[in-house]
Amino acid sequence: MSELQARIKQWMRTHSEEGMAFLQRLVQVPSTQGHEAAAQALVAEKLQQMGLEVDVWELDGEALKKHPYFCSSRPDFDNCPNVVGILRGSGGGKSIILNGHIDVVPEGEREQWSDDPYSGAIRDGKMYGRGVTDMKGGNVSLLLAIQAVQGLGLRLKGDVIFQSVVEEESGGAGTLATVMRGYQADAAIIPEPTNMRIFPKQQGSMWFRIQVKGRAAHGGTRYEGVSAIEKSMLVIRHIQALEERRNARITDPLYQNTPIPIPINIGVIQGGNWPSSVPDLVRLEGRMGVSPEETIEEAKLEMEQWLERLAEQDPWFKEHAPVLEWFGARWIPGSMDMEHELMHTLAEQYRNVAGAEPVIEASPWGTDGGLLTQAGKTPAIVFGPGVTEVAHYPNEYIELDKVTEAAEIIALTLIQWCGLDETNG
């Protein structure tokens, strides 16, 4: 262990309780969509206490709507600010964005929680609460990393840009707003709950709606009608075949542990309005995964062309083709070159701190990494504490020692990536 690594580890031990207290405060403030302001106020206060340059602003919905990467179902973003804190370097080093989202998904049925969803309860080295793993715990890892650098009196050459953004859970408008505000860097880290795995590639995704048409008739003479429900079953099987076809093309070893790298999921089925009537319309809604190696438009085109082939299976679809619509949330796929310097730096510091080889995989879900990479021209890695399998679940939790371990790794990465100014630190 190097002297610097030992000093950072000791700093974390001394200040971990303070960091976990702040995480608990963040978790105890609900920050679901449209209610992020109170949690963001805590973040801004923390950044000011750290002496960073702080930038707080509400998203401009009208300007965002004009951007080709924008997607959101919200009419406005009033009282939902982004918060950015900048640790200025002395110059001559590489810059980095540390990006985390403050918004959390709804807690769901409270009866399924052992504690209040926003309790921040701590038991057996774990903290519980909605958003603690996705991804307030990761955000605190970022803050601890910056504080460790400051606390040891180190001066970096490159800028560190911490971003606490809104709207990740519904398509990334918060991160897009940081891009439009001019924030850019040589690379970025997003501490989503990867269970300490490193994700240089992130799957994209988008929501779709398909209307399947039938012909109404009385249920007693259903043979005179055409059931949209029965036809929708053909459509679903056809989509499942597309999913199999698309995934058969993926040979990237980063997906070897993912059973279905880019799933197509049907999440909503609505149809019919009377038990004694043949249904004439069914609506399917779902999510289509997008490979890091393809664009959103390429995936859309493949789905559209595939649905056109339904007429080859059933003559009904020649005159009554399903109507496809893209709506709602969308996450842009992202990819960083495996030989990128930040990949090597982060992996090296992982080995130094964890004493093991990092697991490197592709993300099975969308993140803001694609927006940073494509819209912001800032290559992004996703790496953080927290377990994916408990995100969005009742009794969501995070292992507190992983929060500090991730912070150690990120602190050492900042020093190596941004460069240490020996004349000032």
C-alpha cells in the first residue's frame, strides 16, 4: 500500500461516520419526480461547506424540448433544480465529471417495507430506504472522495465537476441540462449501483406502444368478429422472436453473464371493454433495449420493419397493420473504449483498494452515461456501490462499507486522472 493510499484509507475511517450521517439525511428527504428540491438544497449546502463553486438552476423546459436527445412526459420542471459543485484544479491536468442523480422512484406499497421507506434505518452495516442504493449512496461516495482530497491538503491539476441531477429515472433531462449549460470534461464517472463492477458500456432503451386492431361482434357469435386479444398474442410472440434475433447477434464478452443483453419487455396490456363483446382494440406498451453498438434510430427501424412482417404470418395484418408509437422515457446507449485511460486508471485503483481484479461488464439497464458520452462528448464509466437487485425494490439498502470503499477508489482515481500538483499539495 502506498503512503497516499494509506492516508486516504485513514481519512475515510476517521470521517465515514460523518459521511453516513449525511447519507441518512439525504435518504430521509423523499426526492421522487417533482419533489427533488429539498434534497438538492441539502446537496448545495454541503458543497458550499466544502468550499466548492456552486451552481444551482432550474431546468428550462422550453429549451430542453428543442434538443434532439430530450425526452420527458413532464410539462415543466418548476422547483426541480440541478446542483453542480466545482473543485477547481491548478491547471494542466485532465478534468472529470462525477455525475449522480438525486431523483428516486416511488416507494410503492408501504406495507411491503419493514421500516418507513424514508427512515434511513441502519442495521448490520446496512442503511435502508428508498434511493439509498439508487443512487444516493453513490453520490455520497463521490462527495467523500472529493472531501478526502481536500482533507489531505492535496491540490489537483484538473477540475473535478460534481453534478447532482434530477430526472434520470425518466430519461435524463437533468444531465442533458448540464450539457446544455456547458459542462463538459475529459471523462466522467457515474456511481450507479453496479455492486462495484465497472461498466464501460451501457445499454440504451426506449418505450413503445402498439395498437392491435380487431373487429367487434357479440360474444355469442364471436366467429363473426376478430378478437384483438387473440391477434395481440401473435404480435407478442412475433416480438419475442425479434428479441431472440437481436440478442443472437451480440457476441461482446462484456455481456457473457447477462442472459438477455437487450431485452424487449411487454409491461402493459389493455384491451376489451365488455365480457360479452369481441374486443376490437388492444394496446401493448413495453420497453426495447438498445445495444451500445447501435443507435436509437437503428433499433426503431428494426422494430418497425419486423412488425411489417406480421402480414406474412396472418392475412389479417395486411389490411389491419399494428400501429407502432414511440413514447415516454428513453435512455441513450453509451460506450467507452476498453483502452481508454480512465478505464485503466479506475481498474488499477480498484485493485489497489479491493485487492482483487475488477469485474468489467456491460450495464443491463440505461443510465445517463449515454447522454454524457453522446450529447456531452464526455466518455463515461458507470461504477459504484449498491446492489442492482435491490434498486426499486421494497427494503432497498446499501452496505455502508461499500460506500467508503468506492469513495477510496474514486479518490485515488481523481488524483491519478486529474494529476497532483506537487507545488501546492
